[in-house]
Amino acid sequence: CQDAQSVCQGVEDDDMNVICLGGRVVANTLAWELVRAFLQARFIGAERHRRRLAKVERLESRVSE
């Protein structure tokens, strides 16, 4: 993630629970801002988001079989 919008959208829409920051791409000040945004964001849980996550879960279960 390189901007707060991507961080928030990842959590709010996709229930993202991991954040990755490029050590040579993201400055320290921005990194702290992104971590704060990540920790404050909450999954919205709209029906369209839940449907998309269910598709991912179905795909993952096929791979593990």
C-alpha cells in the first residue's frame, strides 16, 4: 500500500487483515499514517463485499482439495 485510500478501501471493502509497505518506497512519516489508517478502518460488510469474499473462499477451498 502506498496511500491511505488504498489502505482504507482494502479493509472496508475486502476485509484486508495484512498491510505491506515498501521499505524503499514509503517514507517513515507516510508509513505511520498508513498504519494508523489501517488500524482505524473497519470492514463495511455490504452484501456485494460479502459475495466477493465468498467467491474467494470457494476458490481457496478448491485449491486446498
